[in-house]
Amino acid sequence: MVNPKLKDELNDQLCEAMLSLQTVDECYQFFEDLCTVSELKAMSQRLEVARMLRAGHTYDDIVARTGASTATISRVKRCLNYGADGYHIVLDRLAPDEGAAKDKDKD
């Protein structure tokens, strides 16, 4: 379920723009124009933190690998546990075998 505070015409347009991209190079071009280098690196870092948390890595491992603060790791963990499942959707699609293994572990 989408947070109603986020749902508006401009965010719809952004989502549609992202969905229109067809290659990794097109994504790089779009994000280079849209975001600062720091913003893009922060988003990439959060996704890697989410992947590592799902894989069972410790905070110390995640800090060493990504340079993320423990506050960022905690925030991502909260999203994984109580968020809108966006990380789970993306990570399951990027590595379907890892998602299936995680689901099996829950049983």
C-alpha cells in the first residue's frame, strides 16, 4: 500500500519516468540529471544495506562494507520490518533465489 502522503501527480510522474527507462545506461543518465552524486550514492548504499540485512549480516559487517552509519542501518531495518515492502519487491526481483531462501527460512 502506498503512503497517501506521498501519492500525488508529481510523484506519479517520477515513478512513470523511472518505469520508462529500459537500460542501465538510461538509468545512469536519468539519475545523473536528477540527483546529486551524494543523493545517488546514499540511495545505492541503502539498497545494499537492505540486501545485507536480509542476508543476515551484522551491523559491523554492514558498516565495514558500505560505510553506512548505524542510524542508516537501523532506518533501513525498520523499513524492511515495518515499511511498504519496496525493498523486498526490488531485492526479490534482483536475486529471486535469495528471496525464496529467506521466505523458506521464515517457515
